[in-house]
Amino acid sequence: MAMEWDEDRVFKIEKYAHMSGYSEGGLAGLNWLSPGTAPLRLAGFGWFAQDGIYRRMPKSPRHKLSDAVDWLANHTAGGQIQFRTNSRRLGLRVELRAPHDADNLTPISQCGFDCYLGNTPPLRYYNSTRFKRSEGAYECMLFEMLPREMRTVVLNFPLYQGVNSVHVGVEADATVEAPLPYDSNKKVVVYGTSLTQGGSANRPGMAYSNILSRRFNLEFLNLGFSGSGLAEPEVALTLLDIADPAVFVLDYDSNIRATPDLIARTPVFVDILRGAHPNVPMLMLSKPPFSTETIHPEVVAYRLGRRDFLKEFVRERREKGENITFLDGSEFYGDRFDECTVDGRHATDLGFMKIADAVTPVLARLLSRS
């Protein structure tokens, strides 16, 4: 049965759906739910059951982390709230650790949530939170005036800020159910740099780990640490706390500036993971081109030298029977690599989609074999 044309309703949806604060019903009368409480499912925080906070590494790690990694672990990149509901309205109340302050990130990317909806994969983007960038707490509507039908909702956490608390508001008479189960309890662990963390996507859902999470029905753990993906042994030892990893994606090439350090740290990092997980697939990524390569050939040579080391390292390990695969970052962006970043280094949404497109078929093969 075709929906009746209602010009006034269409006008309201188009004009107000993305304006925080507008509402026919507002936030009044909503029931407020905690992401850590069933039937909502919280994903992307590997130590939440232990520590009860939105943090990407343990609160008290057994192996001392660097100050930078310890701080960046409070950023909630890759975190997700997942559930099913027939609520026509959905609100969020958020308390951040600090307000927006980044010069190469949008306020929504650093401090906001975005919302994906659907009944069959892949879910489709619907809306993002809007708020005053100077404030450390906000509340807003993510949708209203939706038809009364069951749908899956996925809310992506901020990429570059901590979240002290978040609550999801649904209508009092709405049904709320658990999301569909994952294909398995195994987790895809993505470790690396600011590019891994999501800098500089326009909104959280465009970080490449989040794009991949919409293509594979598994939990993804985003362990990108801006400027601090240094393949430190302490980090590798901490990753051993993660039960049932499906794949380790290693994306740290961009952060280890000195090539001798890259050469020295890579086998140590891999060997620590291998000691506990001898058969878990690993996917080693080399860094994509930066815009400076359009002018400076020495920058190209620097990147390709590192790429060749990682490629040869993986080849030698594969000859010994290890389950490890190399993916050349040179090919992520294509010929117009200079158009895929916001500042010459950090990806735009275009860049992140290209990375995800390159990783997807390789990750699919690794997951099918494991």
C-alpha cells in the first residue's frame, strides 16, 4: 500500500530532521537506557565488562602503556551501541570528557555520534548528533516521525574524545530488543595510527573500521592511537587479553618514523601475538601515500623502502608457514591520492572508503579460512 503524500510532513522531515533541538515530541517522555544493559549491546570496548568504562584499553593494564597510548585509550573510536526498536523517536544524552578542540576534525567526528538504521545489511546512515562545539555535554534527537516498525539501530561513538556517560532515549511504549547475533564471538582487532583511529573522517561511521563493521557481522575493536601506533611490546602483550581474535589487522607503518625502528619492532610485535595465537590470521598494511609525494621524490622512496621491508617480512613468515598477509597501502587511494586527505596525511571520507574497499576482499578471504 503506497504511503499518502503529505507535503507538510515531508517538509518537516527535510527541514528539521538534522536540526538538534527541533521536535514535535522532544525528549520529554522518553525512557532512558544504558548501553551496558541488555537488551542493548555495547561493542568496541574490549575491557568494558572488566572496568565498566568506555575505554579501549584496560584501566589498569598488566603491562605499563606509554602515557600517550594510555590517554588515547579514553577516546571511544570504534565503539558502538546496537539494538532493535520500533520507537519512532530516539534521543541521546551525552557527557564528554572535554569539548571539541581539534583543528582537522569536525565536531561531529571528534565528539559526536552518528546513527545507522535498517533491517537487512548493510545498514544505511540516517543522522548525526548536533551540539554546541564549546560544550562538554549535550542532548539531542537523532530521529523522530519514523514509521512504527522494528528496525536495527547502530550508534557510533566519537572518534577523538572520551565519553563519560551516554544514554539512549526511546518512547515509553516502544519495544526494544537485542540486535541480531554476530556470526561468531570472535573479534577483528585493528591496531595502528591516527588513520586507524579515524582521523579525519567527517563523522564516526566513516572511520574505516566502522565501514568494515557494516560489511562483516563481527565485533571490531579499533585500537588506533593517534601518533602513537609504535608497535610497542607492551601494547602487544595487552592485546593478548582479547579473547578469540578473528584477525589482527596491523596498520602502524605511518607512526614509526625511523625505518630501523620499524625493522626492529615488527618481528617482536608479531612474535608476541603469535606466541598466544599461532593460527590467527594477521593482515599487515603498509602506509598510503601522503600529498607531499607529488613534489618530493625522496618521500616516495622513503615510503616504498618501508613497504618493501614489510612485504619481504610477510613473505619470509609465510614461507615458514605463518598465517600472515601483506596489503600494499600504495594502492589504497589510486592515482589521485592527493585528493583523499584533509591535510595531506589524514583521510577524508573518500579516503576511508577507498581503504575499506581495498581491505574488504582480503579480510573476507582471511575470515573464511579461519
